[in-house]
Amino acid sequence: MTPRQAFLLGLRSVLPLLLGVAPFGVIYGVIALQSGIPALAAVAMSSIVFAGSAQFLLAQLAGAGAPLLLSAGAVGLINLRHALYSASVAPLLARLPRRWKLLLAYLLTDEAYAAAIPHLLPAPGRPRREFAHWILFGSGFGLWAGWQVSTVAGVAIGAQLPAGLGLDFALPLTFIAIVVPMIDSRALLVTALAAGCVAILLAALPYKLGLFLAALAGLIAGAALIGRRQ
Amino acid sequence: MSIWALMIVCGLITFAIRYSFIAAEGHFQPPDWFVRLLPFVPVAALTALTAPELLLVDGGIELGGGNVRLWAGAMAILAAALWRNTVLTIGIGFLAFHLLQRL
């Protein structure tokens, strides 16, 4: 495998996710304008913050004139789960120069991580780890580009997409396509069940805290099962 | 307060979270129990993102036939388990979603 092939592998793997991300980008653009954010700032936010659900919240908070500290705290809580992705890919990136680490950290989103991770887990026949950063760069760049284009489209069109198409359903479907084949042990099944149940029970918590706590619950349940068997 | 200042602060916070463990790698040795949790991150985080999308309708758990996303999602899960093919899973999920909506 060459760096170019690894980059293209990452890029390809994120394409199905763009189907689901694009409508969100368009809707974000529309909501940002409706909240009174200038078009230029609305578009710039997609590169400066580059985090879907946090941008939705920021658009609402900015429109409501919420104080900086509260908005910043809320964004921090929403994006807390990205620390888990950071920990997950950190060992793969340990030997890279700092500019690579900065770039890949900036591009580390739910979708880019999800698309790349099946190719990064150690297994026979998988690309060697020395190309992990190119795979992550491919998926990260693909998602970044798709998010920018769809945001601009939302700001430019200024109208909602037809709801009946169910394009937003592409996101959960792709996550299913990624996660289900990964579940090849009882510990991982328990992880998924615990994370899913807690996410549903805590869905009403503000700032998507439920997602973070559910992921933690899944990790602990899975690791506890492994620990007990040893 | 300027929207630009707000965006830059929030951008820095988001980046700091994503960079945290990547930056720390090699500078400290995380405890064993922490390292043991890491292989479970993809399944735990992505299931936590997906489950509410399938089961919750307007904030409540909805298991009935009217919850099209749940049953289309269940078929996608079955397809993913059987064939382990991304495009096929998404295709079957979408097909089920649209067919069930018309019932």
C-alpha cells in the first residue's frame, strides 16, 4: 500500500456517510442564517468549529444572545466524546511529526473516525499501521470537504430539503454497517447493549451528555466482562 | 459580544478535546485499566450515537410498527450481520425505510 492508496481508502470509506451529513450541513446553514448569524460567519464556523451538533447549538445560543462562558461550556460538553476518539487513535499517531497530529486532531469527527476505524484495527490482511495517518487524513478530509460544501449550499439556498426523503437516516444506517461487523465477541456485544440502553435512558440530558456517559458505560461493561474472565 | 470571538473560543475548545490524548501520547503512560478500555471505544461510541435514532420518537421509546426507523434499522442490522457489506446494509436499510413508510 502507498500513502496515496491509503488516502483514497479513507476517502472512499467516508463517502456513504456524506449522504447523511450533507442534509445536516444544509440545515445548519439555514438555521444559522435564521438565528441572525451573518452568512460569512455561518460558513466560517464550519471550518473554525467544524463540529455538527455543536454548530447547531451555537447557532441557537448566538441567536438567543447567550453569554460566552455558557456557550463555550456547552460546546465543550457536546464534544467531550471526541476525547475518546483521541485516546483511541493516539497510539497509532505516536511517532508522527507534530503537524500531522495537529491536522488529524482538527479533522477528528464522529463520521471520519467511524469510517476510518475498521481499517485501523489490527488484523491480518489489513493495511500496515504506518499508513494509519493517511487513512485518517482521507476520511477526515472527505468529511471536511463535504461539510463545507453542504454548509455553503444551505446558506446559499436558504431553504429546507424535502423531509420525506429520509436522507438523514443514512447516518444511523452507516453507523450500523460499520459497528455490527465489528461485534465479534461477547464482550463487544455487551458493550453495544450497555451503550445503546444508557444512551436511550439518558437521551433527555442536555448537551448530549447522555452520549458521552453511554459510551463510558459501554466501555466499562465490555472491559469488566474481559477482566472477569482473566 | 462578537460572533467571531465566540466561534474562535469554541473552535479552540473543540480542537483541544480532539488533540488531548493525541498530544499526550508518549509523554505519559496511561494506567492499564484505561488502555484496556480503548478497544471498546468504536462500538461503544457509535452504538450510543445510533440507538436513540432508532428507538426514540419525540423523546419517548417507541417499539410499535409505526416506528419505521426502528424496523428499517433492525433489517439493516440483520443485513450487516449476514453480509458485512456497507453498501448493501445502507441499501437494504433505505429500501426498508421507504417500503415501510408506504404501508
